[in-house]
Amino acid sequence: MASLLEKTQTLIQANLHEMVDRALEANSVAVMKQYARDAEKNLQDLEDAAATVGGEVKTMERKYLEYKKKADQLDRNIDVFLMQGKEDLARAAQNEMNSNRRLQEQYHEQWVRQKREYEALLNARLKLQARLKEIRQEQRELESLMKLAKSKEQTVKTIKSLDDLVGAGDADMARLGESIRSRLDKASAHAEMYASRLDTQMDDVLGKGELDIQLEERKRRLGLAQPPSLELEDEGEDAAAMSSDI
């Protein structure tokens, strides 16, 4: 019984906040769960012990009352025997009463002692029940904190991954964009070169045509240009001469 009371007292006096700190440091509620299991086991043992001691208390009380009642009855009988002059019966009754008084006192002492122990067990049971309730509440709160912590850690991890992904993507996109712009710049340069050539050729063609027009106009003013009809007649005469020769 003493060992059980010592174990119960240890659990009742244990520093619950220290237990919570240890659980937090271990990043697990296993410490709290084990402590709760120990408390539940000791509470069950304590209740069984209290029930046993409570039964003994009732037995001691009943025995004490039985011997007291018998001793009181013998005490009254002794007076009757003495009043009747029956000293032998009175002497025998006195002897039996003395024996019953001794047993009465013994059971009374045991009853009182067991009753104190029973009350101590009941008191310890109440304290342990209160502590177990506190442990369970702390355990639920600790589990919630652990879940919240894991959720926060996952959120931070996700955000960090996104940051890394965004950073890497930005750099890749920047390089890709720069490459495309370089290709566009090169293509634009080639296009400008070809356009320059075409423009030059067109300018050359257009410039020569304009010069020819200007020269023809100048010939007409100077009377150097031949009329179209004369040219046709000359061509006709040439053709006739060629045919006569044949």
C-alpha cells in the first residue's frame, strides 16, 4: 500500500508544465500520452486499493460494534449476577467482558487507522483525477499546437518552394526573352540590310528612268528628236528594200 501511495503521490506532485516542455522539445505528444497512461493506471490501482481498504474499514467497524455491543451486554449481566448473589457467574461474565473489551479496542484501533488510510486514498484519488483531467486537457491543447506548428511549417516550406520556383522561372524567362530579342535584333538588322539594297536598286532604276525622260524632253525642245511617223516610214522602206532584194 505504501508503494502505491508513493507512486500516486509522485504523479500528483509531478510538474505538469515541465512535462509539457519536454513534450514540446521532443516535438511530440508521446511524452504526454505516456504520462496520461501512467496516471490512468495508477488511478485504477488506487481505486482498487481504496475499494479494498474501504471494505476493511466497514469490516473493522462492524467487528468493533459487535464486540462493543457484546461487552456492554456482559457489563449489564455482571450487575444482575452480583445483585442476585451469583458471584461465579459474575466472575465468568467479567472475564468474558474483559476479553470482549480488548477485542473491541483492537478493532476500534484498526478501524480508526484503516479509516484514516481510506480517507487518504480517497483524497489522493480526487487529486489524481483532477491531475488526469488537467493532463488530458494539456494533451489536447498540445496536439492542437503540434498540428498548427506542422501546418505552419508546411506553409513556410510551400512558400519557400514557390519563391524558389518563381525566382528560377524569372531568371529562365529573362534569359529566354533576351535570346529572343537578340534573334529579333539580328533579323531586323538583316531586314534593314536587304531593304537598303532594294531601296538602292529602286532608286537606281527610278533615277535612270527620270534622267531618260528629262533627256527626251530636252531633245524635243531642241528639235533633235525624230517624229514617230518618220521612224515608221523609214522602217517600212527598209522592209520593202529587203523584200525586193530577195
